[in-house]
Amino acid sequence: MKFLKSISILFILFVISPGLDLVHAAGKDPNTYKVLASSNKKLSITNVLNFLEKGDIQIKNGEVDKAKESFDKARNLAKQLAGFYKDLNGSFKGLDARIPNEMGEKGRKSLQIWAESNARLAAVYKRKNQPEVAVPLLVEIIRLMSPTSSEGKKAYKDLVQMGFVETPFRGS
């Protein structure tokens, strides 16, 4: 019987005192609880940009091998992000148009930064006289961005300079 009285009293206390702020998280911004909402994101374009910036600094310091590692990390992360955004985009098509729109935009940014990472890596491999590694990266830039984009034109121009292709691209 005492047990029932205790439960009744506890129930009354919780029902009667809704003015007490017993839930401490209620007053805070829910975005602060999102693991990937902070600026220190692991799976983000910001992190890819950080790897590229780090690689640029390493190149200036003459640390070509370390720069290659940084550019490679940037490339892999950008490639991974592009795949995730593409998958989510396809999964939500026809269900909620806002999600594919957001994923499409983030996917395009990922492809852009992926192409940028490839260009920097290709430059490192050209510098190290390893065209067999640079060529696939340049071809991938053209595939990702299209031959008519500024990135695609530059990549094709590099392929001509390296002697992989001979016909210059005159497209617009």
C-alpha cells in the first residue's frame, strides 16, 4: 500500500509542477547537439578544404611527399562525400523534394572539391615525373566536371602538355 502511495505522490508532483524546468536541454538550441553540426567536422567539405590548405603549405615548404598525403586524404574524403550525397539524393527522390535539392547542392560542391584535389595531386605526380599516376587523375577531372568546364579544359590542356593526347580541345 505504501508503494502505491509513493507512486501516486510522485505522479502528482510531476503533474502539478510543470513550471519547474526539469528538462535542462529544452532551452538550448538543438543544433548544438548534432555531432556533425560543429565547425570541426570529420565528414565535411570544410575538412577537405583543410587537407588541401595543409597540402598547399607543405608544398611551399618543399615537403612534397607530405603534401601528396594531404591531397590524397582530401581526394578520398571528397569522393566519399560525393557518394554519400548521391545515395541520399536518390533515396529521397519523390518523397521530399527538399532533401534531394540539398543533397544535389552538397554533391556538386563535393565533386568540385574532388576535382580540385585531383588537380593538386596530378600536379604533384607531374612534378615527381610520374605521368602514369597523373593521367588517370586528369581524366577523372574531365569526367567529373565535363570537358567544357574550366577545370576540364585545364585538365585536358595538361594531358596535351604531357603528350598523352595530341588534339587540342577547341570547344567553348
